[in-house]
Amino acid sequence: MHEFHARWNRRITARLPVKPKFNRHRAPMASISFDDFPRSAWIEGGPILRRHGVRATYYTVGGFAGRAFEGVEQYRLEDLTEAADEGHEIASHSFEHNRVYDLSNPAIVAGEAENARFFSAHLPGMPITSFAYPYGEVSPRTKMLYGRLYPTARGIRRGVNGRWFDAAQLKAVSLEIKSWTSGAIEEIIGQTIAENAWLIFFTHDVTANPTPYGVRPDMLEHAITTLKAGGVEVLPVAEAYARTQAG
């Protein structure tokens, strides 16, 4: 997609409510999510989550198991099962990590079915109810389709999910080092508390020297401790979404 068209696509899509939902939960919540599932998100990130008693959402690309993507080692099958066994949510991030607006609807449905078969083989009986758009890219057509395929689909449009939100394009806030500042993280958590909103953080790898799309361990620690200091409950995306609908 040409960059000019891509910019207009993003603007139009963001303003097209496909799956509007009312947040009945009257307290602030947060979710922490990892996209692609780099192995370090479990090997380095997992112990941090465990120490704080926090469960996260791992948006997983089925075709990345045991591979490297853009020079970054991705999860191994044992990482997937260990994360699930510890109560973390395993969610879909497509099977091949393609930009979904380049795919036809039948191709998208086939890809999600392939990812579902992958999850069924390695995590039998575990429901997969959350999705995140690869690269955060989405169009009106694909937004409508994913809104039917999954209860929630998360993008990368910055913001919190307030009293009304679009479950087909959940807003999120980057923890990636390329845009991270401690003040910005504290400010968005403050907004979440003030508005009784739902905040979703996203990042990728977790290492001392992360990619531009990853986070250092101390940065992840900072987000979690700030949330906890503010009394914000941290839940996987599927559980947080259920809270918004239950009240």
C-alpha cells in the first residue's frame, strides 16, 4: 500500500467503529502484551511477570515456532506450553505475520484456521479468543472481518480504552524502547486511573539491548511497579475484556 494511501487508511479505519462496546467495569485495569512472541519475552520477561504475580498476553505467530524473525530468536514450543501452564494468555497474531490488508478475506480465514490448528495441536483445549494485527496495520474490510472472527482485535493506535471502545481495534500504548520515556508511561497510567479505563501495553523482545521494538527488563519493571503502585489490576486481554462486559 502506498504510504499516502496507508495514512488515509489508518485515519479512516480508526474512525470507523465496527464493534463498539460499553465498559461496565468501574475500576482501572491494564494488560501487558508481547507481539510475535520473541523467546526473550518469556526467558527474560517471564521471571519479571512471575515475581510481580502478573499474567500477560502473548500474541503468537504459529509459523514462528523455533525460528528467527528479523534476526530475533522466536519462542520454542516448550516456551509456549510453559507460558500457558503459568496462566498467561496465548493469543493469535496470524500464522505468517503478513500485513492483513494485503490479503483476501478467504486467505485471512484460511490463515487463522491454520493458526487455530497449530494451537490445538500444542495447547489442546485452550481457547484462543484474542487477536493482534501484525504491524498494527488494518483496513476497514479486515477490521470488520476480524471483528467477526475474534471477540477482540488489538491494534497499535495509541490511547486507553475508555467508557466506550471498539473491540475490533483496541487501543494500546507502546513500551518499545524507540518511543519509551518513564514520564509518558506514568502519565498514561495516571490517565487510566483517572478515567477508570483499560490500558493495554505492548512490546516485543525483552533484553538488556533490545531491538527498537523491544524493552529492557528495567523498563518492563517500571511499568508493572507503577501500575501496582496506582492500584491498577493487571489482567490478560481476554480476562480484562470479560470484566468490561460483566461490570
